[in-house]
Amino acid sequence: MPFADTVEALPEDVLIHTWDLARATDGDERLDQDVVAHVHAHLKPMDEALRQPWAFGPKTPVPDGADLQTEFLCFVGRRP
């Protein structure tokens, strides 16, 4: 499958793993806020279904005053 098709089909995977790789390599962890907003809005209605072993684990607590990226990463089980 061409990369562009993957990005269209699974934008959350590309977005989340971009952050994962940046975190692992001490890179720039800032994600495009428009893409974060789009993917987060797309995933939120599927919250319960996403808590399956094949998808995301449990959410992590969102710190007070968190920005959208942090809220999104906590939604998908990351610890920003």
C-alpha cells in the first residue's frame, strides 16, 4: 500500500507513532494541531470500542490545563 494511502486510511497511527518516535529519539514532539484536532474528534465517538487489546489501552490522566495535543495523547494511552 502506498504511504499516502496509509496516512488517509489510518491517520491516527501515523500521528501517534510520529510522537512516539520523536519521544524515543529526543526529537521535536510537537504535532500539527489541525491534524491532532481532526483525529481526536474522529476517535472520541469510538472511545469504548478503542479500549480493546487490538487498539488502545486505557486512557491516562489528563493534567489540569493540558493543551489539545496532551489531551489527545492521554486519550490514546500515552504519557506525555
